[in-house]
Amino acid sequence: MTAIHVSVPVALLQEFDQTIGYHHSRSKKISQLMKHHLSTDGMLIADASSRQLMAALHARKDVDETMKLLLLQILSNSP
């Protein structure tokens, strides 16, 4: 493990701490976020098009088959 120093605005850190709760490790969560960022090529949900989001949902194993059929139908009808 390597220790790093990161500067963030106080309000951002407070909001981050509230979302992870007091029983989770800040370092572990930041490491998970970094791994996710690298594995997804840096793409954020907010940056994805509706078509990309629907395709990603269709590819998931935990999505209901009816939902997958609806997504496929929408994807095939959109430009």
C-alpha cells in the first residue's frame, strides 16, 4: 500500500463521509472508486447516452427478462 495526500474542498469531503457512513473506510472507498474508474474507461453514468445506459442494462445478469426484451425493442427502434 502507498499513502497519498489529496486536497479536496471541505464540503465535498463532508458529503462524501456522509454517503459512506462512519463504519466504512474512506481509503477503501476511494480505492474502489479508482478501480471502477479505471475498469470503466473513466465513463460516468452522467456522461453515458440513454442508448448506452439501456445497452448496459440489457447486458446485466440481474435484469428481469421482460425488461431486457423491452430494452431490446427500444434499442432496435431508436436511431
